[in-house]
Amino acid sequence: MSNKTIIQDVLKGVCTEEDVSNAFFELANTPVVTFRFPNKARTLHIHQDSQVHEQHTGGIVWETSVLLLNFLLLSKVKIGKNVLELGAGCGLLGLGLALANDSVHVTVTDTAQVVAQVHKNVTTNQLQQDSRIKVCAMDWTRYQQDAIASSVTAHSFDTLVATDVLFSPELVQPLLETMQYFAKPDACMYLCVQIRCAKVHALFLEQLGDFGWIGSDVTDELRAIPECKWGPWMGCHLFQLTHI
Ligand SMILES: C[S@@+](CC[C@H](N)C(=O)[O-])C[C@H]1O[C@@H](n2cnc3c(N)ncnc32)[C@H](O)[C@@H]1O
């Protein structure tokens, strides 16, 4: 792929919130962005569609997905064998986790409309034959029907990941139900969010316990990783969620 826009190059040298905002503005307006893995052995190309904003927000790579991918690749946290990504958008995080960990199986999900973009990115990166990657529709408002349609089993995931999925009060409960339905009892979830609406954020944390989860804010761990330092400047929070 010629004229690659490498995400890490655009973010190189950022030292203020404004720098990071400008960098992501530039990235959002680029049809294809490329993530370079820390060992530089390979790259992941992600097609974006910044024109779809009216219909959904999954057409671009959001700050938190780059942040959580960097964190999970560069920190010492262990991810389980079966990983589920909810509200994946273009698929950077889920596909990135699969490419970086040979022993991991990743199910990348979003609404039916948005997973088309993930399928496109699977093809672009020639991952169609990789049996460790499954891409399917998983709408939080109809997760049981979607699970049956795609043969995704309840309580089968060790690790759940999601970024920038707290934006609508109506979707807080469906999201929590979906998390509860697919997580194994000893599962761990990494949720990275930029607080866009304080009310929705508070509602999610309030209802977490009703669904059997407990959350710790581990945002400080981002500050210890140079590639993640910009996250807290942007008001991004990282939560580690486990069952009570
Ligand atoms: C702000 S975008 C974040 C996308 C991606 N996680 C990222 O950080 O780049 C929010 C995502 O939530 C998805 N979403 C919205 N409503 C949903 C629902 N009912 N079920 C599943 N996903 C949904 C959108 O399609 C979109 O991809």
C-alpha cells in the first residue's frame, strides 16, 4: 500500500491535548490508516469512512481504540484465549489483538451495518483465512438473536474489550446485559472511554454492580507507557472490570 499514513508517525512528538486532537483530526480525514506493531514486524491497514457520521459513529478509528491497543500490547497485562470486542467500529483493536497474539481467538462485533467495514479490513489485510478471527453482528439491543445467528456461545469469553461505547443512556443497560451474557464468570474486561457525556458515564458505573461487575479505574497505568501518555491529556479513562 503506497503513501501509508502510519498512526504512530502522526502521533509522534505530541505533547499537548491540542497536538493529539490535531493528530486524530488528520487521521480521521485519511481514508486508510496504518497501525505499526511495536516489534515493527508487521502492520495493520484500516479503511475508514468519515462520511457515515449521520448513520453511525463506527466509520473512523477513535482515540481510545489506539490507546487500548497500545496499552494491551505494551503493558504486561495478560489477555485470555477467547477475546470479544463490542462496538468495534473499523476493527483496529480486535484485529490488532489477533495479529499480535498467535494464541488468541478474537470475535470482533458491532451492528450489522458497521461490521461490513470490519469485513473490508479483514480482506484488506488478507486475514480471511485466519480461523482465529471471527467478525459478526452483535447489536446490544438484540444480542441473543445475533448470538444464535452467528453461533456465538454465552459465557464463552475470557477477555472483553470495548472503546468509546458510552454515549447513549438508552444503550447502557443493553451494553451491560451483553457483557454479562458473553463473559465467563472469571472474565476480565478492558474498557477505554473518553468521557463525552458525564451522565452516561455515571449511569454505567452506577449500574455495573447490578450486573455483577466491579470496576477499577486504572487510567494511571497509561501514564507509565510512553505510547499511552497522551490518553489522560484527552480525558480518556481506562477501566478494568471483573465480576464481583
Ligand atoms: C464512538 S464509536 C467507537 C468505535 C470503536 N470502538 C473505536 O473506538 O474506534 C461507537 C461504536 O458503538 C457502536 N454501537 C452503537 N450502538 C450499538 C449497538 N446497539 N450495538 C452494538 N454496537 C453499537 C457503533 O456502531 C460504533 O462503532
